Amino acid sequence: MAELATRRPPLAGRQGGSSSVHLTPAAPASRISLRAPADSVSAISSALRLDLPTKPKTSGHAGSRSALWLGPDEWLVIDESGEDLVALAAASSALHAATDVSHRNTAVFVSGPGAEATLSAGCPQDLSLDAFPVGACSRTLFGKVEVVILRIDAETFRVECWRSFAPYAFGLLAEAAGDAAL
């Protein structure tokens, strides 16, 4: 039986950071772009086994699964254990659209005391802890790339981007991390 080809992660082998910032490519994960009307949220939340957030700039978490609010009827759902999120959402029988974007997206963890300064070097959004608290998420720009940023804790962010932009985003993050250490 022939072995299936395994797609190499776009940031495999990449390293970066500085004395105050660590850049860590995220492991592959399952992701869906989810759209659903308000009256479907409860059923889909139940099927996904996590509460879909309904307020701007918020996220929901359960185990290895996160749901990031991107708009009034839009979420990015990430499962680091690799579970089939499309199948879980479909089991709800509620009106929705779920598109698997697992191979489209990748992520980088930006952590350390200089993480906020590193992201602020290329992002126009206020990422201060007061304006962007733990659990906050947003679709925004980093340099010339559309990203989704999730604040995991006071000094850690998850930066989601399309895999085709990952080398550019990682390079810009690495350069900004060096500047944050100065």
C-alpha cells in the first residue's frame, strides 16, 4: 500500500525571536471557518462542545478547542487535537456553513515580555492589555497580511495567517522581535 504524502508545515524548521520574545510555529491543527445565524449558535455550540462567543473581540475555549469571534455570524474554530470540526458542526442539524481551512491557515505563537511590542510593530490595533485583554481576538493586519490575533495570556499571542503568507509574516515578526529586545 502506498504511503500518503504528508504536507510539510509552512514554517517547519523556522526559528526566531530575541532575548525578550520567542517565536514558535504552531503544530498543525484542525480549523473551520464557521458562519451561522444567531438562532443556530446554541445547537452548534453544543455539537462543537464549546460555547461560541457572541460578543466582539471575544473567544471561547474548551480543552484543545477555541472559537474566535470574527463577526456577528462568523467564527474561526481551531482544534489542536485534529478532530473533524466540519463533522461535529454538521451533527448539530442547525443552519450553518462550515469550511475546513486546516491547510489554508497556520499559526505562530509570539510570547515573552516583548510580545506586545513585537506585534505592535506591524499591527495598527491597540494590543495593550487594557484594550486587548486575555481571551481577546481580532481579525486585523500585520504588515501587509490579514491575520487573526488571539491573546492567550498577558505575554502570549497566537497569530493565525494563511500559509502562503506565513514566511513573510514570520520574517516580519522575527525582525520586530529583534527590535523589541533593544
